[in-house]
Amino acid sequence: MLNWLDVIRFARKGNPNPARRVEKSKEEWQSQLTPEQYRVTREHGTERAFSGEFCELYEPALYGCVCCDSWLFDSREKFESGTGWPSFTQPVLENAIKYIEDNSLGMRRVEVQCNVCDAHLGHVFPDGPMPSGLRYCINSVSLKKVSTTALQTATFGGGCFWCTEALFLALNGVESVVSGYSGGEVDNPTYQQVCSGTTGHAEVIQVIFDSSIISYDDLVRIHLHTHNPTTLNRQGADVGTQYRSVIFYHNEEQKAIAEQVVAEEAASFDAPIVTEVSPFQQFFKAENYHQDYYSRNTTQPYCSIVISPKLQKMREKYASKLKKDQGEQLLAQ
């Protein structure tokens, strides 16, 4: 989950890499967009308050960029801010948005653009609802309703998140994986605090996935079979409640699926499954050096000795579930 410190860091030190780039000439944009769309997205304009199509629309939807169709916001992160513009607490993916310091109009603000095509979307402010505290104030005309959203969130703990992150990133239909901490009693814990075993948190991954491509049922099964769900508070040499096997469900449907899959898979193991199935409450993103750890540290001993063999086994067992690009690239390393 992004917070204001992340926004400032991106604006001042560089934005995350986009999934792709779309670049067109002025004439091409003008031929594609309405005059108002062009004015706002390509000339950094602002639509009149309370005039936008999506200002008061809250039905389930995925909002994309009107210029390039890239996914930007999920209606589940939409809230009524009373400002007259659609407001969101988070982008759908961390790299969906570009952040730029804006000192125009005698104010210090942070402009948000589509990270794929640089379309002006609006601004982000640190006065939104918790836990993120963010308010993405967006022009309706910059958005298009792409579809009824198929994006969902899953949260799993299965030992060190360096390993679980690498495994789930390789799956087709998984849009993003963020390492962090859940299930504890301390707000914004540090890695050192979690490792002490005193905060109650588990090392987890927060997975955003497209349920039209990969089901929650599949993710739960893969989770169970890519770590040891029969060892209580332990994964190999990693011992402690922070390494417990856990599924944090986000709704009653996920709870029912998780409990059913655990029951169905019990016969696949030589010992009872001890995986905890608990309601999701809060997720705290881990420090930046934990993110994308395997892809940045493939030659480190832990990666080559522990993670690479697990990826190889996953390649053999779940070949049909892997991404053709990222999955094969990771598994070839």
C-alpha cells in the first residue's frame, strides 16, 4: 500500500518503471480524443467540479486511461471526498501512476499522470482516509470504465517473503506482488521488529490478480504446494510466528474457498495442514530493499540455494500457469 512518503519519494527520486510505453504525436492524440479529453489529458487542464461522468459513480468497475487504456484505479478504492472529482485511495498497481512535483498556481502539489502515456490525470494529496491517507483527485474525463473489475487481492504467508514473492510473480494473471507484514498488533512495523517475533506479524505477500485469468482457488492450491503447510511457525531454517503458514482472506467467499481447498488438499501431505485461515485486517508494505528481491539478487546464496530450486519445481508442476515472458525469464535464471 502506497503512502505519502512513497509519493514524495517517487516525485523527487524517480518513478517506477511502467509496464509499457505509448507515445503519439499531437495530431494523433487530437484525432483520437474529444476536445475536452485532449485539453485535460494532453494540456494539463482541469474539468469543472461535479461535472464529471464518474464523480458519483460507485458501481464495481476498473478505470483505465482514456488515452491508452492502461489500468489506473479500482472502484473498490473509490470514496466520496466531497471535492467534486472522483477520488481514490490507491492506484490499481504501484507502477500505474507517474508522480511529478507541481509548483504552479502558487501551491506545492504532486501531479499524477498515466505512467504509460503521460496523460494528465489530476493530483494526489495526503488528506485521504486511512490506512493509506492518500486522496487521488482525478478528472473524470481522463478516465474510461474499462470493464467490471476482475482484479482481486489475496494475502498469503508461507515463510520468507523473498521466496513467496518470486513464486507468485511468475504466475500468469498475477498483476503485482508486494512483500509486507500482516496479522500483528503494531502499526508500520520494521523488518527488525517483525523478525523479533514480538509484533505478531507474519511475513506475507499481497497479490493483485486477474480472476478472469487465474482463480483464487488456484492461488490457494499453489500457495499450499509451494511451501510446507504442515510445520507450525516454521519453514526450513526459518523459525518463529513471523514465518507461519497463513491465508488472510479478504471476504467471506475467499474464506469459504480457502477452507475448502485446505480440506481437499489435506490428503496430499504426510502430516496435518496447520495453515491459519484468518480475516485480513491490515497490510504494511515491507522496506524497499525487500521488494523484487529475487530478481535483483539471483546470485546471492539464499536465492540460488533456496529460491531457484523452488522455482524449478514450480516450473515442472505448474507450467501451464506461468507467464510466457516474466515467468520463463525468472525460471531460466
